[in-house]
Amino acid sequence: MDWGLWIMIAVVLIMIIGMIVVSRRDGNRAPENEVFDERQKMIRGDGYKWGFVSMICYFMIYAIIISASGHTIGEPELMIFIGLEIGLVVCAVYCILRDALIGVNRSFKFVVFMDAFCLLAQLIGYLRERANGALLIENGKLTSTVLPLSIAVSFMIILVALLVRRHYQKREEQNEA
Amino acid sequence: MKNLKLKAARASLDLSQEELAGKVGVSRQTISAIEKGDYNPTIKLCIAICRELGKTLDELFWEETEKKDLSD
């Protein structure tokens, strides 16, 4: 059997086990250790919903394009990953714009620093691949070189959303004072 | 609808949104959303806020509606 299929099954199994472990741990956690307040939890629920809907829409549109045109736009793994990225970015931006991404008493600067670090790491990875002669499009299809670039774009969108929201928060705080 | 009673009670104790949020264990934005009327808190949070501000639930969260004259 193809190795790719086994790797995908292994990844899915790891994700399921991870989700079970996290849900069991969170279920046993004392309420006073909670990171998000009640409003944030509600908004995060909506965020997950919109992220999931965006992902489903992307996969539906992609499936229609494939069936209509008869050929794929890029490597299958890449296109699946882009779908996941879209879902995550929609969820993150929705939560950021409603002040629900960063928990109570959590550091905004740390989140921005981590985001910027991941953005730079992906950008450097992309530039290195390009310097080594990797192409973005090969035989009319997007290659895996697009992956670090698309991740960098995702982190960039999240970073911009964080900074824009921070700007409005500061104005709100000034008005309150 | 804006919760001006909450804002007034908080201001009378010279508490900022940040300080009240810290005392009741929520984010500043949540207190701001309650004051602006953008979020309806759970009864648990309402009680926590009332305790911190030394007010009753009625004083902070009950909205008086115009009473209709039933004699008509």
C-alpha cells in the first residue's frame, strides 16, 4: 500500500488521541485554572463554527473545480493543508476581532512575538527553498513550495488582525479613562 | 441596552474596568461589553460583580419597564 496513505492514517490517529487526551485533561481541570472567561468561550465556539464552515466551503469549491475542469490545481496534500489553514485563520481572526483569542491575564506581547517568530521562520524556509531553485508552479500545478509561503501569509493575517484589534482596544481604554 | 448602573457603581468605587475585571476573573473587554450592553453575563458573573461592587442584582441588572395602567 502507498506510504502516503499510512502517514495520513497515522496523523489522523495521533490527532484523535491528542483530542481525547486534551478533552480528558480539560474535563478534570479546576474552574479557577481556566484561561478564558465565559464571554470568550462563547465567542470561541462561534469562531470554531465559522472556521469549520469556511473549511467545508473551501473543500466543496475545490471539489467542484476539480470535477468541472478534470485536473487538480496543486498537489493533493498541499490543497488539503490550505483548507485547514483557511479554517484556522478564519477562526483565529474571528476570535481576535472579538477579544477572545488571548485568555484572561495572558500576555498580548508574547502572542505577537510567537506569531512574528513563526511568520519569519516560514518566510525564511520559503526563501531558502526558492534559493535552492524550487518552483511555485510545476507542470501547471502548485508545488509544496507554496506551503511555507501560505503558512507565512496565514501568520501575517493573524498578526495584522492582532495589531489592528490592539489599536482599537487602546482607543477604547483611553475613552474609558 | 447600555448598563449605566453598572458603570456608575464601578465609577463610584473608583474602579477601572481592568480592576473590576481582575477582581471577578474576566477580561477587561468582557466588563466593557457588559457595560455597553453587547453581552449578557451569566447569573454567576452577575453575582460576582454585585459582590465586588456591594450592590444587589436588582440594583445593577434589573431593568425597570413602564407599568401599564390596568384600570383602563
